[in-house]
Amino acid sequence: MNRKSAPKITEAVNFTLNLKPYETLVLDNGVKVYAINEGPQDIIQIEIVFSAGNWFENKNGIAGATNFMLKNGTTQKTALQINEAFEYYGTFCSRHCYNETATLSLHTLTKYLHHLLPVMQELISDSVFPENELELFKQNSLQKLTVNLRNAEFVAGRLIDSYVYGENHPYGIYTRPDTLEQLTVEELKLFYNQYYLNGEAVLFVSGNLPEKIFELLNNNFGKLSLKPATFHYPAKVATPSIVKKYRIENDKTSVQGAIRLAQPFPNRHHPDFKKVMLLNCLFGGFFGSRLMSNIREDKGFTYGIYSYIQNHLQQSAWLISTEAGKDVCEATISEVYKEMKALTQKHVGKDELLLVKNYMMGTILGDLNGPFQIMGRWKNIILNQLDETYFYDSVKAIKETTAEELMELSKKYLSPEQFYELVVY
Amino acid sequence: MKIYSKSLINFVVLEKIFQVINIFNVCCRITTLFMINFERFILSNGLRLLVHTDKSTPMAVVNVLYDVGAKDENPHKTGFAHLFEHLMFGGSINIPVYDEPLQQAGGENNAFTTNDFTNYFCQLPAENIETAFWLESDRMLSLAFSKKSLEVQRKVVCEEFKENYINKPYGDVWHKLRELAYSTHPYRWMTIGKELKHVEDASLEDVKGFFHKFYTPANAILVVAGNVDVVQVKLLAEKWFGPIPNGEKYERKLPVEPPQTAPRKLEVKADVPLDAIYKCWHIYPRLDDKYYTADLITDVLGGGASSRLFNALVKDKKLFSNINCYHLGSTDAGLLVIDGKLVKGVEMKIAEAAIDEEIMKLLEKGVSETELEKVKNKTESAMVFEDIGLANRASSIAIYELLGDASLVNTELDKYKAVTTASIAMVSKEIFNENNCSTLYYLSKTI
């Protein structure tokens, strides 16, 4: 046996990947349901996506607070009773607020579903936002914020977004103590009324679905005054910062700097997007990337360094993110720029390109496993107002993009002078 | 899927890179809904092989667990098991780099170190599974012991240490708490190590010694899972791992933690914005029947928004902005922990008395049948959700095999189901004894 030579492999780049199609249902009120029925385990995930993100608030913090407080009281139940209603069945009911959307979701053993949907319905149709619950939310959010503001990674994440989009844009705005303190029950109720009670929604259900799933969903959500999602978001203009370079001292005793480099980048509809996903992977998107190989595995400047495209619907940014030793922060940044430059000057070698392609294909294959992951892919496609051609074209882009194209894209997007540069110590 | 973890804290140093995977809950499984099939073999060199087939996935997972963790370290060279884990990716005797061939085969990998063990896993398209056998067997055979790799990874681990334990508010809490709660047992230190210097001083001789002592077939468990064929896997295992020499079986002789006989208290002042309290009590070894009762007690007190501590102390009395109850899930007797951050302006003594009051309530009145049912349902549900991922199933099988019985992967829920309100009453009294308690006040210097 020769341990020095690798066993034969099937190149993953030659795989045919398929995204299992969804089924759709339309509830009586017109709200659309996307469903993936799969998996041996008796589990289900239901996610209701509302057009209720911070894009729609007229004052910072309202969308997030309203979303959080969905579980804090209805006319029938206190917060404790709501939590008990879910937790008795070992169910996880969570809510999240994003930029354009806000979600309410449920993970449960399928056998308990009929007990839980009515409670979920109650949260959407009958939340009351008690004064004392809001006060508590404010107090505890403020405390959490105070702790987070000591953390350079947290501070850097907020600041870099504000440089790229401007502090008045939903993608660039961040929570401040004073905006939290000013929130009122009336504002939350108004927001709830418009964006949940009478809001736009779309449902994603996946897992081992019971036979009567449509009936169950329609009985619980089809009679509500919800409207089908239009995915229409009023235009907002970004006001990027003029200054490009920032060095900020957040903590005198820090031993590391949180480094963020960023430049604006178009959304998934742009013709370059799919090929840039390949370029990004090679540059800083996985453990074998140029950035990781050089800055962690050769220099030992950091525990990890990554680049990524923000998952935003309307416009995006290309980011490089790492935490590096205080004395090597500037050296780290100049190595990042060196790697950018290398991509614009020399074609990516055949072996390296094939490796990245195989890696990406293998990862997608592994990722398409199980109902929740499949639905996760679909959700992203649907919320971005794309269709299955996006998935298949992305796979095609991985298979077919050439070293020449990658060099052209590098020249177009990877120039150091285009990047905002931030270190928070 | 990290939201399903029961014991939620970073006692595990997650390597080699920081993707979040669900490894915190190294406990429990499911009986009724979804059996996890497996077959078990032992190779002549002592390597244990377990094969779990799942034909619904196109992928395969190869998981290698080594029976060595931070608890096996020399007290003057801590953090070594974890540093060593990094070095396992620095090239083996016949293969200069580990990652590239795996990525070329469409695979990815990760590893993590705990106080009890070190686990490596890779996932790749099932037809390329032999690549994983080739890579994993070569680094079990011997590492390349590259000087450069040691130099770089020492720095990488130091940055990891800084990022997670120095440069974050409250980052050093667990260093202090472990030293307070354990007087003797090597759970006294964290997997990342006691201090940066221990990592900085690691030498190539240390690395070689560690490898030969712990990284032997008899000290390892190989689990292969996914779209595989048992016969094929057996042949591949014999081919690649079979020729590796036995090595000497490591016999673990750890110092035993003596029972705690008096309360322990420590007060720390640090540059943090809020006062925090940490209280912990010694509980039971992983396979003790009382372990399951203790696990459910943590859910009664601190599991989720309907739990007792959250509702009494955050919602009603408004003394804490957050409060948690969990346990470490370690193999040897672990700790049950209550921790919380105080609302600004609340006095520590008042906050602590309120925790004590909730504990007294539990001791005096116990739990209701409904409350017990709730935490059992939660456990069942958490187990099912954790088993969704193939890699999770593979590492669970390995961990149960390490504990002594892989079939626990399918039977452990019964142990939870057997817990009664009476056993909760009995075990609570045993745990919540003030002589069994260590308390850390972590105070804000700025007040």
C-alpha cells in the first residue's frame, strides 16, 4: 500500500446537484405557503416571515422591540403562560428581526403541532404589549448593550456597516441607549397593527408534514387579516462615509484589534454575483482560502480570517473580518491587500481552482441534506425574489468560471483603495 | 442548530476553526422515534470501529475520537491537548497537508477538544470516502512533527486565547471558577489552558511525547456514518488502520476530587459594566443515575423562558437582567451552575438571597408532575432535533462508546423518563448543600 499517494476520487465539480422542488399552498387570505415534505424524523419547522423589519420603522428600535415582544402577552395569556404553552411540549418558538423582514418560527415534534398553532396564531392576532414588559425589555436590552459595547468585535461590526451604508440607512443604523429608552407601548402597538396584524406575510414549512397540514395552517392563519407578501420595500438611499480609514480605541487594555474591511457590492441579481461567490470562497471563504492560508496558517497573526458577501436583499457589501494581535493588525491589513493584488496580477492555478470548485460542490451537496436545509435555500431564493434558475446558475458558475474571469473580477472589485478600513482596539 | 443545546456554555474549545456546531450537549439521545442503527467491531490493534448507515444522504462522515482531553495534561503544561489538536492538521508522516486532499475530494472537516476527549470529523461525498480513511489513518500512524507548524499554531492558539478569554468582558470567569470549585481534579483548568505561557512554552519534544502516549489505535474510536456499506467500511478500516502498531494503552489515573466540606467564596473586581454572580455545586459522574435527575433540575430552574429562575428573578423581582442554570456535562463528576448578571444598582447580597430563596422553594416543595413532564418533553425534543445532522449522530455514537456503551445512543432517554418527582426532591437536597457550593462575585470596578 502506498500511503503517499491519494486514493482515486470522483471530482465533485462533475456532480449534478438538484434542489428538491417545493409545494405551494395558498391560504384563504391569499398568504402563500412554501412546503418541503421530507425526512424520517417526526419533526417540523414553521416559519412565518413578515415584512416587518427595521426597514419599515420610523424610529430606531421599534421593529426589533415589537418582534421581541410578540411573546410577552396577549389578551388571553401572560408572557409566562405563552412560554409554558410552548415549552410544555418541548417546542422552541423563536422570533427574529432583520432588515426587511421579521420572523416568528416554531420547531416541534410533529405530533404536538395542533396544540401549538393556535398559540402562534394568538401571538399574531392578539398581542397586547404590556407596559411593564416593555420596561423590562428596555432595561435588560440596555444592560446587554452596555456589555456588548465593551467587546471590540461587536463595536467593529456596527461601525463598518455605518461607514458603508450611512447611519441613517436601515443597513447602517445601530441601536443606541437613548433610542432604546425612548420606545413606547403606543409606537409598538401601531407598528404591530400595521406590520403584523394587517401586515404582509409568507410561510415556510418543512419537515415531516402531517396529512392535514393545509387545513391546519388555513384554520390557524388563513382567516387572519394578513396579506400576501409583495416584497416591496420603499427606496432608501445609502450615504456612505467619505472617510475610508478608521482606527478606534475602545478599550485601553485590549490585546487584540477587531479588523473589518468592506466595500459596497451589488445584490444577488447582479450578473457578477454568482461568479464572485467562487472568487470570494477562494479569497477568504473557507479554511483553505488565500487569506486563511497566509495570515493564519503561515503567519499565525489570528485565530481566523474570513471574507464574505453580506446576505442583504437590496444592496450588499464585501467584507473581510478578523481579530488579530494588537501588534500585528497593520501587518494583517497589508497582507490582505497583498492577497488582493496577487489575484489581480496572476491567474489562479489550475489545481487551486479545481480544489475550490470541488470543495464548494461537495459543501452544497452536504448542505442539501434534510428538510430544514433545503427550505433554507428556498427561503433565501424566494425572499430575494429569485427562482430555481438562481440555484442552477450558481452551480453552473462554480463549474464553468475560468481563471481569466476571476482575474477580471478581482480587478473590478478587489482594489484596496475601494475598501473601508477599520480597526477597533 | 445550536439553539437546541441544553448545557449552553463554551466549556469546549471548538477547533480548529470557529464554525458553530452542536457539540455542547454531549449527553442524550432518543428511544422512541428514530433508532440510530450501528454495528461495532474491534480491529486487532485495539481500534474500535462503529458503522452507522443512512442511505438517505449522499454524504459520509468519518469521525475519530481520541480518549485524551485537557484532564490528562501535566498541570504545568496545560492547554496542550487543544494545541495538539491544531497540530494534527499540520501534516502527517506521508501527507504534507491534511486539508487540501480532503477539499479536493469535496469534503470539509473540523475538530474540538474538551476536558475529557478530542474529536475529529470530516464529511465528504460518500463515493470519496477512502480519502478520509487515507488522511485519518496516516495521522494516527505518525505526524510529520513540523517545527514550522508548531511555531505557527502556538501563535494561532495564543490569538484564540486572547480573543475568547482575555479580550472579552467576563472572559476569565471560568478560569477562576474552575480553580475555586476543583481543588484537586484536573477539571481545575480550561481546555484552552491556564495561561498563555503554557502554550508559548510548548516544545516539539512535548508534542512527540504526547502523540506517542495518547494517539494510539487502542486509545481511539473510529465511527463511519452515512451512505456507506458495512462490509466496505470494514475492509477500508482493515486496509488503512489495521497496519498501525498498537502502541501502549494509556491507563488513566487522575487525582480524585475530595468531597467539598465547606462553602468557598471568591470576589473579583474587573473592568466590566455589570456585577455578576456565579454559583456552582458538585454533581455526579456522567453515567450515574443521579446525573439524569441533576440534568432535569437544571431545566426546571434555568431552561428557557418558562423556567423558575427567569420568572422569579428577571421577570417578577427584576433583580437580574439574565440568569441561567446548566451543568457541564463532563465525564467525571461535573458542576451544576447558576449564573446571572445583576440589574444595575441591585446589591449582591439581595440578589444572592433571592437565588437561595428559589433553591429553598425547590427543596421544600419539590416539583409538580406537570413541571417534570415539561422538562422531559424538552429533553426528548432536543434529542430528536440534535440527531438531524449526520455528523452529530456520528460524534454521539463515538462519545457514548467512549463512555462505555454505544447503545446508550438509543436508550438514554429511558433514563430521563425514569426520573420522578421524588428523585428530584432527593437529589436536590444532596446537591444544594451550602458546603457543596462555590460562589464567585464578579464585580464591576466602575461602580
